[in-house]
Amino acid sequence: MLHFLEWAGAVLGVIGSYLLAENRAFSRYAWPIWIGSNACLIAYFASIHSWGVLAMQAIYLLSSVRGLYRSFPGIRSRLRRQAPPRSAADESLTSRRRLTE
């Protein structure tokens, strides 16, 4: 099982890198592939007690989740609809920030 996790993480990482390097419409699918790669490698490094590399993969996982969020507008719109309503003070602050940018 360890060899499977190691190789699955490595292969998924390479596929994700290739997709992103193509810089095309389908390149955004690199993010979910990288999430799979990160999950496999986190499990692998946890099983061999390699905590430093596991920490690095955890940060990569956060980066991949952020990339997924930014690359798929449907995810953002669904999350925004579920967010609690903002107060008038928040809206005023946001408006002022837009004016100064």
C-alpha cells in the first residue's frame, strides 16, 4: 500500500504539472488532481513518519484548495450564497476599499 500511495502521489503531481503548463481551458483541472496527489503523499509521509515533508505537502494542499476555489467560479458562487449576510458597516468598508484601489 505504501508504494501505491507514493507512486500515485508522484504520478498525479506530474499530471497536474503538465495540465497547468499547457495553459489552456482544461488547465484548471490540475487543481483537483493536485489535491489527490497531496492527499496520497500526506498519507505516505505520515506512514513513514517524515514530518517535515508532510508539513510541506499540507501547505501544498492548502495552496491546491485555494487554486481550485479560484479556478472554478461555480464553487465560489455556491459558497457566497451560503455565507451569512453582511452588515451595513461591512458593505460601507468594502465600498471605500474599492474607491481607493
